Amino acid sequence: MSGAAEQDVPAGTSWGVRAAVAVMCVVWGSTWLVLKDGLDQMPPLGSAGLRFLIAWAVMVPVAPVIARAEGGRAPTWDLVVAMAIGNFAISYGLVYWAEQVLHSSLAAILWGVFPLITALVGHVYLPASRIVGLQWLGLVLGFAGVVMLFATDVEAVGPEARLRGGLLLLSPTVSAIATAYVKKHGADVSSALLNRSALLLGGALLALSALLLEGGVPIPPSGRAWFSVLYLAGFGTVLTFTLYFWVLRRANPVSLSLIAYVTPAIALVLGTTLGGEPVTRWTFGGLGLVLAGCAAVLRRPG
């Protein structure tokens, strides 16, 4: 988010960057199935709130160390609120709620439209991020894949899946809007300090919602439930966040764009092999269209 984040390094990316990107892809790809597994024993809002409050507790001593390395000023309240509500409370609240019904791999593929929605939001909100040429074709391809999945795989899950799948698409939408706001108004802000504060507020909002709608934030009832919460907090939030901003300052954009392609594919493989989730030719077709759309949108014009 700082100016250094926009700098490219030579194409010869180091092994450390490659390893970090690989770890992020594997961890983020696995979080969908781990999240789904935890929802078998815990309610969605309470589970999400507990995850982010634990992640915040870990970030309290970690964030100042990262902040000193990356530089940047302390975030203002509007940036914290935007990220807490858009990137954590609403976004993940919808994801957890949707995965109560949707298969983990299907949810991951639907959320894979995030680069497409980010491009649309940037086109409207960020003058330097206008969509041009074949990028428009990418948007058409990506959303055609979503329509295909709703007509086939989502429909096969049941009537409630249509509602939850539709609302799931709001998750990358609000996340893209919040991210664009932070990018426009917080370019010189420490990402570590911003995320630390946003994790606390976002986790608190989810916990409050759980108190009002679910009766409170429950203690995980089993070792399996504890594993889900701790894995998502420690690996799926703190580790991946730390690696992401470390890589952001060392790798070219192509390296980071690989995450958008690989993560839903890994989620599909894990959901099918370990979660026993069904997969059809439409699943692969929808995934292929979404990824092709992302490839076109993420390409650099000219």
C-alpha cells in the first residue's frame, strides 16, 4: 500500500519469493475446506469473529515489527473502518454464511471473480485503473463462468444455494470497494498497522453480530473445531498477510497474480479429494472461464 509496493523487481524472482507465493497459494487454497469443516460444529458469525480476534492478538506484537520494516504512517479511523467492515466483517461474514450450504470448492471458484470486480471498481473509482481493450472481454468471460456455475453446480446443491451463492458474490464486491478506498486514500499508510486495527474492529463486529443473531461466540467444542479456528487465524490470516506484504515489495505483479489463478484450483482439488465434494464438467468449465477472464483483466495493456 505504500509507494514501495508499486515497484517492480527484475524478472528473475528469488527462490524466497517463489516459496512465499507457493505457501500463500497452498494455504489460501486450503482455507476454504478447513472453513467448511469448522462450520460443521460452530456457527458462522461466531466462528469468523473468533478467528479474527485471535489473529488480532497475534498481530499485536507482530505488526510493529513489520511496520518498522515497511514504513508508512499510522492509519486514520476512516481507513480502519473501511477495511474492518469491507474486508473482514461483511466480506467474511458472507463467506462463512454461504459455506454452510455451498461446497468449499464451489465457493472458492465463485469468489475467484474478485480480480474482475476489483477491475470494475477501479475503472469507476481509480482514474489510473481504467479498463481497456481485451480486458472488457475478460470481464465477459469471467462472469459467463459464474452464470454457468449458477445454472449447473449451484442449482444442483438446492434452492437455498442460489440465495447464498448470490449473496456470496457480494463478498468480493464489498472487499474490492474497501480495497479501492484504502488504495486511494491510504497509499502512504503502514499496511501492518492498518490490518492490525482492522482485525480488531472487524472481529468485534462479527462477535457482536454473533451475540445478537447466534447467542454469542462459542468456545470450539472439539479439537477439530479448534484446529479450524486456529489454522484460519494463524496460517490463513497472520502468516499469509505477512508473506503477502513481504512479497509485494520484492516481486513483480505477475508473481502475485498467480495467486488469483492457483488458489481456486487448489480449493477444487482439496474439496474433491479430501472433502468428497462432487465435481462435474461444468465445474471445470466455470473455473476455466473465470480464470481466463482474470488472465485477460490482469494483463497489462500495451
